[in-house]
Amino acid sequence: MAKILVVEDNEDILNLVKIILEVNNYEVLSAPDGYEAIKLMECMPDLVLLDIMMPGMSGWEVLDIIRSKKEWKNTPVIALTALAQEKDIEIGVKKHVDDYIIKPFEKKELLDKINRVLEEYKLNEQ
């Protein structure tokens, strides 16, 4: 069972994503902000779903910390955001996100992208 860290400051979206993932047999860790996300990275999640626009520490700042730590730098990260302009997506590409999900999203898209990224990660680890 893959362990997914969901970092989302909107409680409704966080709960929705958590339910979708748990129903589909994922173990879910949840963080309402970047500071809690960094603490929960110690649990070594298999994948991070990362909101970008959050108070305090942005998702990009969280991603920079994840990518800077030797033990976390290869953890797959999917940006989950309402930032849909080309310049925003380019930032994600430069920061090496593994995929990008634009809010609002469909359940199928969420699960398809998570499954694909986890499969790619497993193949790269072998």
C-alpha cells in the first residue's frame, strides 16, 4: 500500500482527496500547511500531493526543501493547484514536479496521475 502525503490548506479539498485515496487503498498522511508537510516527510511517503498556494510557506518552498534533502529528493511530487497559467506550469517543470493537477479536478484524473507517477517511480528504482 503506497503512502501519500497530501498537503492542502483548504480543509474541504483535503478531506475529499483523503477520502478518494483511502477508498482506493492508499495510506494517507495529511498536512494543512508546509511546516507540517516538512515534519511528515520524516515518515518517508511514496508520493506527495502538494498544494502550491498556501499561507506561510508556499508549495514551491516546500518542494525546494524536499528536493534539497538527500533522503527526500527523489520522492515523486504532484502539484495540486489552481495556478493554471503557462508560467505557473513552467515553474513546476523547472522545479521538477512529476505531474500537475489543476483544481478543480476529476477523481479519475487524480487517481490516474497518482498511479502513473507511482508506476514510473517504481520502474526507475529497479
